[in-house]
Amino acid sequence: MSSVIQVKSRSNSKERRQSDKTSLEDDETQCPFAIHFCPVKGSTERIKRHLRDDRTLHLVLLCKSICHLRNVRDILLIQNMNNLEFLENKIATATCVFNRFNSQHIFHVSQVEKHIKNCLKSLEFKEIIGQPFESHRFGYKLVPIIAPYADKDTEQEYLSVSIALIRGDYDAILKWPFQFPIKFTIVGANKMFEKHVSPRFPDDEPRLKRPLRERNSAFGIKNFLLLNEIEQFTVHNDLFIKITVEITSESC
């Protein structure tokens, strides 16, 4: 009987030792510098002694981590610079294409001052109609018009500029009424002059609807530029008016 009790006692003692060992393992704490590959583990007291006595080790580990981070930073910086250069080239190409094919038109009016003087002499205030153009690819078809002395309110004072919608090949697939801002810019040799016009008419305004006849009535800016100021914008007595239809990507 006593031998059985001794065996049980030894067994219980062994289980307690294993339990204490497991408890010690569970209580092991990692060094705060483990993220920098410090391998030390142990009780709280051991870790405190380790932090106090092994400062040089931790400094070395920190230096290695910093060097590694610096190398990673340099690699990422080079990659980002290469990506930036690639994107800048793409943007430059896209900008070039946009400038060549965007919604703009140059209205070239030759001998403009001569035309103004003839209108004044004959008292026949005729319009000068430019070449038709499209607002954008597969877009609205427009025609530019300028008129000196064309309106009673601006008689003998201003040059008026306007735009008229004309029948186009793609009218059936476009949004109506026409509602896009238009910028008129006089491009001179040494200076520029510009004004905007935004269609602010009711939706049933005939001028902005899909053209049923060859051409709608025009809309624009009556008091665009004083006639006595035109000379400073002409190039060899020619006037160049850049017309930009501000079509957004969502509208195309």
C-alpha cells in the first residue's frame, strides 16, 4: 500500500514540475527589440537586466535596421522617380494630342480693318462668316460670325462675335439643347484678349436646339471689343480669333 502511495507522490511531483515549466515558458517575455531581431527571451527580471546590460547590442541592431530601411527607401525613391518620369511623358503626349485635336478653332479674318472701313462707308453692316467646325470629334457643328456695327446698341463702337449651330452629321446622337460654354480669344502678336459666353437660355430656346434648317440664329457677345482697339491685336492687318468649346469628358 505504501509503495502505491510513493508512486502517486512521485507522479504528482513530476506533473507539478512540468506545470511549473510550462508556466515559466508562458511567462517568457520577448525583448522590446525583437522587431530588430534581438533573440533574447525570458522573465521580466531577465529582460530588465538584458536591457540594462546589452545596450551596445541594441544599438548595433538599430543601426542594421536603419541601414536596411535606408536601402529600401533609396530603391523606392528611384522607382518613384522612374514612375514620375514615365507619367510626365504620358501627360506631355496626352497634352500634345489634346492641343492638336481639342474643341478649338481659329477664325482667320483677313484685312479686317479694310472691311470695317468699307462697312462704315457703305453703311451696309455685313457679317463676316467663318468656316464651319466641330466642337469635338463627332460633335456639334458650328459656324463663327463677327460683325462690325452689327447692332444698334453697339453701332460704331464694338465688334461683336457670335456662334451659330448648323446641321451636322452627328446631330442624332448628341445631347440637346446645346449648353456648353464658349471662349473667344483674340490671338495677337504680342498680346491676347479673351471673353467667355455661356448659353443661359431656357431649354426651349430655338437657337440651342437641334438645327432643323441649315443654320440656327446666332448667339454670342455683342460688345466684344471696341473697334478702335482692334489694330493693337491684328497681325499684318489680319485678325485671329481662337474659339474654344469647353466640352467636359463626362459630356462626350
